[in-house]
Amino acid sequence: MKRRTIIEIISAVILLSIGWMIGNKWQIAACELELKFNIVDVLTLIVTIAMGLYIARVLEKDVQDKRIEKDMYLSKINVIESICDELENKFQASNGKGLDYKEIVNLEHRIKTKKNTIFKYILENSHGKINDKLKNHDEKLKGDFKDLRNNLTQTTVGEVEQQDIEIVNNRATYSNERTTCILSSLNTISNSLLEVKVLVNKM
């Protein structure tokens, strides 16, 4: 056994012996600790802690509920955006040529229907300045969707060299100018929906 180890063992034994001697032979009478409790103060402290925990739990639940509600609204808006993206991709990929006309009209109808449904619930659950701003966006989007529908379905009146929309056997061909207007309408709607998502997060 190493010398250092022996010294450490001896030192430990000595310290333990001294401690035992102090505990048994010496009397420390100078220090006496007296604890006095006021029952009213104790009860007040307990009630305060309990109320704090309860309020924190209620507030946390309220925050979680609002977050869930916001996420639900945002997911619905994301669905609208995805349909807009689908419509935009069809026009970009084909340059507005040879598109399934019924499918195009159906996509536009789905966008508008979902927008009306989600805005109804959002407006019913918002308040104050945010509610006013959402109403303004709702009115603006109504105009944007009307423009989109007109661009997708409204044909040129009268005789012109090139029709804005030509439909043969349910296949629609849009002029370059009309295609540009449609893509512009979709971009405007996308920007408005983004602003709505920002407002929803502030609810």
C-alpha cells in the first residue's frame, strides 16, 4: 500500500475520532435555534402559491387553446394557397394553352368557397382593430376573386383577331395577355392571404 494512501486513512480515522469526542464530550450551550410559525402567515403563503399555480395553469391552457385555434385557421388558409399554387402552376407549365376548362373553373370555385368559409369563422372570432383589418382584407379579396374569375372565364365580346379565351372540346387556350392577367391576379391573392395570416397570428 502506498504511503500516501496510508496517511489518508490515518487522517480520516483521526478526524472521525475527534468528531466523536466533540459530539459526546462537549456541550454547546451558546446556540439554541427557536423556530416560531404564525399559522395565518403559513395559510396565506399556501393559498398564494396555490392561486399562483392555478392562474398559471389556466393562462397556459388559454394560450394553448388560442394557438390551436390560430393553427387551424392558418392551415385552412394554406389550403387556399395550395389551390392557388396548383392553378398558377398549370398556367405557367402550359403558358395558358390546352387547359382543361372544367378543371380550371372548378379550381377557381374551390378557392372562393374555401375563402368564404374560413373568413366567416375568423371574423366571428376576431375583435377590435384586427377584426376591422380582416374585414378590409375580406372585401379586397372579394374583388380579387372576381377579377380572377373574369380573367379565367370571360371571353372577348365582338370580332377580334385573337380571342382572349378559345374553348374547343373543353380545352381552353388563353391569350398571352390574358394569361399574364391571370397570373397577376393569383399573385395579388397570394399577397393578400399572406397579410391575413399575419393578422391571424396577432389575434
